[in-house]
Amino acid sequence: MIKLIVMDVDGTLSDGSIYYDTAGNELKKFSVKDAAGILAAEAVGISCMILTGRESPMVKKRAEELKISYIIQGIKDKEAFLTRFLRENNIAPGDVLYIGDDLNDIRAMRQAGFAGCPADSADEVLELSDYVSRLRGGCGAVRDVIFHFLKTEGVYEKAVSKAYGGI
């Protein structure tokens, strides 16, 4: 069973756009729909991690709102980081669900027991993914991948019931 969901940010949790206001502040658009998948996974004991190559206070703020267990930013070699993290936390690579969208996610995604991605991911990511969401990054794709996985594992109703009191 999956113990950890690893999520990229730009192009996965967000639409991949970076906005700057006139004061130079960075803004990102996140889909509130993704929260449902994250909360449902955590309700059945699956930890979540944001693993991103960039650093952004907006990412930290969103992750804290969702009470995501691990917020890891500024990582250029995601594969090396994930290998070390899994070893240090006694998690088998097969117990990881990785959701990414671009070339810098591929090597880390190959380690995972299950890989998912948004519909608008790089061709190479689309080819290696176990599940391709019909949704674009930043438009609920993370929720879609997580819900697909929970349904495949037969724990969707339990997860939603624990997170939201049922459907």
C-alpha cells in the first residue's frame, strides 16, 4: 500500500504559470479541488509531500493550509533527494505515489510504485505514468490522480468518509 504521495508544484498543483505583481511579489494559482484528494489520502494514513525545484512562499503557504506533512523546496535533483528521504524514513520506493508533469520529475517518478500526471504533462511523463488525469495541472489533476488511486485500491469510500463524513 502507498505510504507517501509526492507532488510536484509547477504544472501539477499549479497551472505552471508564475505571476509577478508590480512590487515583484510572486503569485501562483492553485486549484482548491486538489485539497479534497490530499485530505482524503491523509485520512487513511497516507502522508503527503511537496517536492519542487523552485522556492516560493506561496507554496509554503498553500502546503501549510493543507497541513501537508513534508514541504521540500529548492531541490534540483529530485531522484537523489527522494532516494535519501525514503531510505532515512524506511519507506520502500514501491510505497510511493508520485505526481509530476515535466522532465525534472521523470527519474524520481521511475522510482515510485505508482506514477500519475496531469493531461498537459511532457510526452515523456505521459508515457511512463500509470494514470494520466483528464485534467490539466492546476485544474484538479492531483485530486483526480489521488482519487483514481484510492478507488483502484478499494479505499476511496473509506477515505472520503473519514475526511468528509461520507458522500
